[in-house]
Amino acid sequence: MFDYETLKVIWWGLISVLLIGFVITDGFDMGVGALLPVIGKTDQDRRIMINSIAPHWEGNQVWLVLAAGAIFAAWPAVYATAFSGFYVAMMLTLFALFFRPVGFDYRSKIADTRWRSTFDWGIFIGSAVPPIMFGVAFGNLLQGVPFTLDEFLRSTYHGSFFGLLNPFALLVGVFTLLLFVLQGSTWLQMKTEAEMRERARMVSLIVAPLVVSLFAILGLWLAKGVDGYVLTSMIDNNGPANPLLKTAVTESGAWLANYEKYPLAMIAPAVGLLFPLLAWFASKKDYSGSAFTCTSVGIIGVLLTCGLSMFPFIMPSSLDPSASLTVWDAVSSEFTLNIMTIAAAIFIPIILLYTGFAYLKMFGRIGIAHMKKHKHSAY
């Protein structure tokens, strides 16, 4: 159907789409969960917040499952190295995520303040920890991961969990959390009423400038203080998936090379900077739908900035740059990618149509009147 080189690029793009879908959709429900103890002043407030995301939060996590499954099937070497090297961080993320369904389902079973407060904090932990961990993971990818490959292409991770918690990665984690919070606050603007909507609007006005500032700071840090990776040998884009058939080195400012080579790529960081500012303006003018749209577009810009900066690298090795995993040499076979492309062409449109239908069906604001009407069936 497609040649091997084209399939490799297609799956880089499809996995990017899956990650973008996850951050946009799960971003707003995790953002709402992270805001639960911040702007949820009463039990009624917190129930309104939870029920604003109730129809969607489980479906939103499908994007994360799809992205992980796609990485496993399309980039098996990346999956093996990341999920073994980042094992403790991954388990911490999973255990945090366990609190979310338990919190949603059980908090309103008993009308006891301590009971509900406990589960509210569980929802908060399950919503705030994963964005931080995702950001820390991306921060370490940009700096390089301490792994090596032997002659049989078996990866060995030489780092530790605490080694992941370096200043740059932690700042990326804080940025990611704020990005999710901004997405959640604009969602609440669009889905709630009265005081809750006004509190969410104030959060957006505070967080949007922080997101823009941190994105700019991280960009400067990446350009001046983090060495990028450069291929120093010819690589056969249609060739076999063997990372050891190339050579690569680290260079200062190398992550900016693609923007010099392809000036149109500058659209991505420009979008990442501009659209959170537009979300601030829309929130200021009380245009809630526009604010949510702007944060969603800003997320696309941020993630594409990361992907385009690193391309073709997926997981650079800080110990042996030549063993770094790239789009061209960390993939499955041509036959596998062809089968996956056919499956994706069938099922991704179905998922998008179903998701769109669910959001359209559940369109509308959640307020006190809604909670009184559905007090026995709502979370």
C-alpha cells in the first residue's frame, strides 16, 4: 500500500495525533480534577465540577490506551525501553489513576463530610500526578535517556527514578500540569454556571500567562542549556529497523535545526505561545467556547513543537547517541505497519465520530438546577 519510509512517517503522525487527542480530552477532565479542592468551595460545587466531566472522562482515557497500544505495535523498541526504564514513574502514574474511578463512583455513596473529602483528594491526586509525570517523561526525552543497546538490540536502562527528577524535567512537569489546569478551567467556563463559572474564569486569567511564560522559558532553556541530537551518518529511510546502523552526536542548539531547515515548522511554537494568550483574552471577554477552543489549539502547538524539535529522534540515548531510537530505525516491520494503517483507517474515524456524537449529545451547562433534577443519578 505504502512504501516503508512513508509508513514510518505516517505512524509518527498518527501517534502524534493520538497523544494530542489524549491531552486535549483527558487534559480538561484531569484539569477539572486538579481544580477540585481549589475552586470547589462546597460539596455542591464539587459535584457540579465532577458532573461536568462525568459523561466523558472514561472515554477520554481511550486516547491514552490507544497511544500506548500504538507505541507498542509501531515502535516496539521505544515501548520496551520507555516502559522498563520509566517503570517506577509509570507505576506511580497508574496508581494515581486508580484513584479517579474509585473517587468518582464512591464519593457520593455516603453523605458524610470526611468520606467525600477523602475521595475528593483521591480525585485530585489521580488528576494532578499523571500530568506531572507525563511532563517529566517528555522533559527527559528532550535531554536524552540513559540507556544502551547491545549487539542483539536489547536495551539496558542505567538510570534511576530520582535521576528523572532533574530541574528541566520537573519544570516541564509543572508546565504540563498548568496546561491541563488551563484546559480544565476553560472547560468549566463552558459547562458551568454562576459562581462556579466565574471562579473558573478567574483561574484561566491567572494560569494562561503562566503557561505562556513557562513555554517561552522552556524554549530558551532547550535552545541554550540542553544539547540536542544530530545524525552524523547517512541513514536508509527504507532500510531495516536497526538503530545501530547509524551514528549520532549531541550538539548545542541541535533541537532548533529543524526550524532552520523547515521555516514553516515555526508555526507550531508560535501557535503554542499565541493561543493560550487568545484563551486569556477570550476568558477576559467571557467567551467560554472560544477560550476552550484556543487552549485546545494551543495544546496542539505545544505537542507539535516537541515532536518537530526532536524529529526524527523519538528516544535519544544520553549514554550512546548512536543507539538513539528514531522514526527510521525503531519501528515494526513494513507488513505490520501496513496492517496497522488499514486498521487505523477503519477504526480511528469510528472513534472520532462516536466521540463527537457523545460530546454533542451531552452538550449543555451543569448547574444547581441540573443537580437537583438528577440528584439520585448524578455523581
